[in-house]
Amino acid sequence: MQTRIFKISPDNPDDDLIKEAGKIVANGGIVAFPTETVYGLACRVNRHALEKLDKAKGRPDDKRYTLVISNPAQLTNYIPNVSLRSQKLINNCWPGPLTAVFKLKQNDLEILRKKFDEFVFQSLYGDLSLGIRCPLGDIPRKLLEYAGCEVVAPSANISGKEPATDASQVLAHLDGRIDAVIDGGPCKYKIPSTVVEINDAIFKILRQGAISAAKIKEFSTLQILFVCTGNTCRSPMAEGLCKKFLSEKTGCTLDQLGDFGYKIASAGVMAVPGLSATSEAVMACNRFGVDISMHSSSPLTDYLMKKSDVVFAMSKSHLDSIRQVFPKACEKACLLRIDGVDIDDPIGTGQKIYDRCADIIFDSIKKRIGELIK
């Protein structure tokens, strides 16, 4: 086989040449192409093409490959349920040097089995997971668009050798083994993507790459904010009860929640800074084994709104205040109760009313947060 070479500028890519390369992939050929990390081998997900890819790389035929997509919006075509925390990581890193390995649940797999040809399904989800990446750059984006099919793309090298970071290295490994090379110059990072396994609430780095562990943690930490009026009863109870729920859900201690990717806070639309939670709110939370006695009230600020990923208001009046004062951030805010009913202010009432309020808040948190983290 003679390997064709398409010389294409990454800054001004020739559409006709990329379209020709895309047709090669669509017809079952193997095309090496540049990404921001290393060169990849674009291969259609069908039996003949994958056998050809295995042979070219000298790789065992039972080893699976990473799916590549041209646009982050395509993720839900392959992962039916994406948690808010997973979506935050994707939003921060795609297109870019992140490979996300999603562990799938049985009900999701059943949805996907009906969507894809059985060979494609087994090739992508054979071990109940899917590795997926959205590379950065016009060349990979257009190549995948023109291919118009499911494409996997392992690194362009013989198995066990260093990945190629320019076209000459690709040819040194694979000349005569693949159909074509898109020579788009050297790769930006010259190291592979960071691989993160996403399994429910647990994010685990499987391979350190172009994105640091610290950045992965920053990009995937979900910040949840609860808002009431004075930040001395309802929202402090919600903050404490949410921490309890998440620690139990993820199997970590309260002190470990940040390491598990969750930051919880509360504030008030009319709060005076530095006030303690009411004694009744403290007692109501004690019933759940939650201590909010060290709480100190905070006013709702632009900074808090900007850094929060989701904001739960106790009442419609709080939601209205958020929308009026922070119109650019209002899409991330909603009522805590799913049924759209206010959680009434217990201030000035007795302990029984506070206890009932805490029960409603905790029940609402279980529904809302359970929905978010899936």
C-alpha cells in the first residue's frame, strides 16, 4: 500500500483535501491526522476497517479504541445521561486534550443497543464503558464531519512505541501500513490527552497527560449554592443537609467532599454578614447528625453567583431577586422544591416548624441533588 500525504495548513485548511481524506475514512481506510496532543489514526467503526487498524498498529484485536467526535454537543448521542459535574468537565475541556471514559449503567446500555448496529455497539461499549474525545483544531473537526460516521482514533504509532507528534514520525512508523497522512505540522502539546474515568460521582485519572490533575479537579468541581433571605435558617440548613447527603452518596467524609468534587455554600439576598444560624436551625439539623453551629451568614454577591454552577432558591421571591440582580446568571438558578412550591420561612416560629422545614429541605435535596449527580 502506498501512503498518500496531504499537506494541509492548520491555520487555513484546504477543505477539498480534508473532504478527500474524510472519504477515505468513510470507505474503510486509515488516515493519520494531527490533533493538539499527538497524531491519531482515524478509522471507521466497522469490522474490515478495525481489522486493518489492528494490523497497522500491531495491536491485539480485543483492545478497544477511543471514539472521537467533531463537536462537544455530540456527546449525548453516545452517553444518554450526563451528570452536571461531568458536563462541567466537558465544557471546560472540549474541544481539547481530555479523553473521558464513561462507565455506563445497564439502562443506558439498553438505550444505546437499540440505537446502533450490533457490531458498532459491541466495538464501542464492549466492556460497559466508552472512551470518547473531542480534539481541538479545524483539521480534526472537518475530517470527522466529512467522514460522517463513527470514528475511533488511537495514537499514530506501532503498539508499544512513542506516539507520533509530526507527520515524519507517522511515516517512520506506518508508511505503507495506512492509506494517508494529513501533514498539518507538529502537534501543540506533543504529549497524549489526559484520560479521566467517570463512574457515578467518582472521577479517576487513568493517564496523566496535557491537562494536569489540579486542572481536572478545578474543572470538574461542582459548586452548589443555596439562597434564602437572611442566611440564618433555611439556606444554612440546606447547606449542611446537602453536605450530609453528598458525603453518604459518594462514600466520603464531610471533610473529603472537596476532594470528591463538590463545594457547597449558602447565602442570603438580604443577609447581614457574620450572623450565626438560629438555635432552632441548629437543633433541626442536629436531628440528622449535622452540625451547623459554626455557620456565619453571607450576603449573595456577584462573585458567589459567578462561581456557582447551580443555585437553589427557597422561594419564588428569592428566585425573582436573583433574576433581577444577576440576570446573566439567572439560568443556573431554580427553586429547591421540584414541585415549584416555596419553602416557607420558619423564623420566629417554634422548633416543630423548624424541624418540619428541615425535613422538607432534606427531601428536596435528595430529589434535586440525586437528579444532578445521577
